[in-house]
Amino acid sequence: MSAQIIDGKAIGAAVRAEVATEVERFAWEHDGARPGLATVLIGDDPASAVYVKGKQKACKEVGMEGFSFPLAADTPREEAVALIERLNDDPAVSGILCQLPVPDHLDGAELTGLIHASKDVDGLSAISAGLLALGRPGLRPCTPSGVMHLLGEAQTELEGAEAVVVGRSNLFGKPMAQLLLGANATVTMCHSRTRELPNVCRRADVLIAAVGRARMVKADWVKPGATVIDVGMNRLDSTPPKLVGDVDFEAVKDVARAITPVPGGVGPMTIAFLLRNTLQAAWLARGARAEVS
Ligand code: NAP
């Protein structure tokens, strides 16, 4: 039997619609003030410019303020630091995002680390990572939060489930494992030096692949009835160019209970949860209880 296809596009759109409704409630309760997202883009990397433009557009679509700060590629460290500090102190700015990578003379981790934890809507600073590891409230990284939401929408039982995360990046794999642990799954993290990776994956009730290797996860790596989440985004040099995930979707969909496609699975969740985090940060700044953990 073919798996349930988890429709990230529709689920992401529903999250955005909920955020848009909440933004109106926020504005109504705060004399028209709206949550605001500040994006800092340093340099002229074309892909980064496209991502930032998409984030700003998404902000406007849900009724939030967007503040865009494009800085030249040779911006001195002091100037970038001063901008982030100024945004930390600006009450109109609920969330700050420093688009990575930054030019070589700057340190992306340092700049991200300067963002106040209450405005760290990417959830990637050391403080945000620490709060997550300790199970304390904080802003969580967007893509792993989006995956948790997809798992919920696909009615995936996490309590006591065997969850395997392939990939241990700070951006995705590590926070993903922490969120699953927080939901009482039994979590195994795999990486490039994991032995017998197919066997480890086959144990999983929930298998999450975030590697960056096209169609690496084969059908015989997947336990029948598992939920499979494909985070990978790999561009194939075909004509026309094709985007594929880390999972061999066509074969795995006949084994899994539920699976995300690429594109249209995890991808749309990242911006949806960036907006949700910005809204959460805005509520927190006004002393209100945020509705998401
Ligand atoms: P990353 O920082 O490059 O990390 C890749 C991870 O995969 C590393 O932990 C690496 O292990 C592991 N790995 C590499 N080859 C492996 C192998 N043969 N077997 C097992 N593990 C292996 O990547 P990332 O930032 O986490 O992103 C991973 C993928 O997800 C990319 O395709 C990226 O584009 C995509 N992504 C998508 C979204 C989205 O949809 N919005 C968001 C984030 C990431 P080592 O640590 O041992 O090197």
C-alpha cells in the first residue's frame, strides 16, 4: 500500500493563515503595533538574497512589519555588531535574523550569538540551543519545529517511538533530536561515521534524513509502516534541473506509512515557523504568554 503523502505545502499554508489571524489579534490588542522581523543580509550572495526576499515577502503577507538591512560585502565587523545591538534595543523589532553565510572576514556564529535570545527567531544562538537542550522555554529552530508539526499532522506517535535522525548539524540534526527527545521518543543520531547505517535506519518508527545526498535512503532501509521525513534538498544537474531529497521517494513510499515529498514537504515549513517564532517573540516582548513552547 502506498504511504500517506504529508502535504507540507498545505500544512505550511495553514500555519501561515493561523499566524496571520494571530497578528491581527496582536495588532488589535496593541493599538495597531505589529510584530516586526528584521533581516540582516551582508554581502551579495544571490541565493541568500533570494531567501531573505522570500522571508520579507512572507512577513508582509501575514501582516507583520519587515525591516530589511542589506549591508555591503566589505562591511566592517564593528558596523555589523552595532546594527545587531541597535536592533536588539529597538522595540519595533520582535525578531532578528542574520542570514548565513556571511563574508569570510566576519564570523556568522559570533553575529548570530549577539542576537538577544528573546529575538533569536532562527533559534540558532548558543543560548537558544542551550535552552532547548535543558528543556526550558525558548525560541526553537524553524525547520526542526516545522518537522515536529508535520509529524503531529501525520498523527505520528512519538511517545516511546524509535526515532532515527540522520545528520547531526547544528542547524537541523541536533535540535531535531532534542525536540524528539522532548516528545519522549527514543532517539538515535547518525552521521558520516555511523556503522551499518541501513540497519540503524531500519529500527526507526520515525526516520528523518538531513544529509544532503540525493536519494541516499533506500526502500530496504525503512521499516514497514514507518513515518519518513525527508529534509534533504539536492539539485540534480538534469534538464530541466530537478530538486530531490535524501530519500528514494518513489521506492520508499511503498514501504512507509507516511512520507514527505521533495519539494512540497519540509521546505514550506521553515518560513512558516520563522513567522510563528516572530509572532511568539512579539507576544513575549509584550509580557504575554506565548502559545507555542
Ligand atoms: P550539513 O551541515 O552538511 O550536515 C550533513 C550531515 O549529514 C552531517 O552531520 C554529516 O555527518 C551527515 N552525513 C554526510 N554524509 C553522510 C553519510 N554518507 N551517511 C550518514 N550521514 C552523513 O547539512 P544540513 O545543514 O543539516 O542540511 C542537510 C540537508 O537538509 C541539505 O540537503 C539541506 O539543503 C537540507 N535542509 C533543508 C532545509 C529546509 O527544507 N528548509 C533546512 C535545513 C537543511 P558528519 O557530521 O559526520 O559530517
